[in-house]
Amino acid sequence: AQKITQTQPGMFVQEKEAVTLDCTYDTSDQSYGLFWYKQPSSGEMIFLIYQGSYDEQNATEGRYSLNFQKARKSANLVISASQLGDSAMYFCAMRETFNDYKLSFGAGTTVTVRA
Amino acid sequence: EAEVAQSPRYKITEKSQAVAFWCDPISGHATLYWYRQILGQGPELLVQFQDESVVDDSQLPKDRFSAERLKGVDSTLKIQPAELGDSAMYLCASSLHGNVYNEQFFGPGTRLTVL
């Protein structure tokens, strides 16, 4: 079974607008971590934001915020005030204690920011 | 800023040839990971090292792939012989240790094309 599901293969967003990228996860572990990474066309994976399963507040990092809904097992990424440089592939990932902390990635969402 | 180094960035080879990729993690990072990312998909873990020891190589096709981290610092991933299906991005990542709350830092990747 898929551990991480990203249902949006691609999205278009207007510059300066906000965009929400969906991510749902599947785990029976109580202690886990959720990550979002950005992958530009150049290929490197850039860490954006982290949410621990015991964190009560949603994580924020600059223009990135993570909408963590534990009961729904969702960890959506919100990018505010989109910039042209935000055009990239975005991956949601999870690390579980039961899985020896291995990182499981979703299939990714391509974001294209339009001027 | 410390970075994960990988070389080469691009590699084109013919099937049945041998190829090797090199990774130098961030100094002090005990855990090193090799991932394979097929175009349009999320990265998949091939092998995980803790210092010089292999922690997980369950997804490594051991008939043709090998990985080593002899002194617990830099690492080499080898494919021999390469097959057409090996065309992918090979990403190296490192983290302080395998604890769930440490993010992984990724290198720029090696894009392999097998002809």
C-alpha cells in the first residue's frame, strides 16, 4: 500500500497567489515525521519544511506552511505569494520509527507559476 | 554552507557497461543514503549506511548494484552491467543520524542515461 499519496500530478498558479499541495499518508506508527521537498528542473532535492507527529502547532518556514491534520492523516503544503522561482516538483515524504526511519516519498506534484 | 557533493552530474553509457557514482556527505553526518528516482516518480531508497555499515539494502538489485562506504565518509555506488531500465536520477543524501527528527540533505544527483 502507498504510504504517501499526492493526488495532484500538476498545478498552475498565478504569481503572488497562494497554492495548496495535497498530501495524505498511511501509518500505524505513533512517532513519525513529515517532510516537504522541492525539486527544480536541475534535479537537487531542497528541504522545505518538517512536521513531527507530536507537534501540536502547524510548521511554518517563511512562505511555506504545513497544514497538519493528524486525524485525517493529511499534511498539505501551502505556498503563499507564489513566485516564478517556485515552479518545480514538490514531494511529500514520511519517516516512521517502525520503518527504521526510512524516508518514503509520494509521486510528487508539479507546480507551474504563471506571470 | 555545507553541501552534499556528487559526481558526475551526468553520465551517458551503453548497456552492459560499468558505471560508478561518487558521493561526499556533509561533514559529520553519520548516515548516508542512495536513492534512485525514475522520471516522474518520487525517489526510492536503494541503500542506507550508518557510518561504514550497511543498515538497509533491501531494495538494491544486488546482482548488478554494489555500494560501499569504506571509511564511513564518502561513498561509491556501482552498476555492472548497466541496463536500459537503470536510466534514472541517482540521489545521495546524508543526515546527522537516523533519528526520525533529522532531515536529510540531498546532493545535486547524477542523471544516468543508458543507451
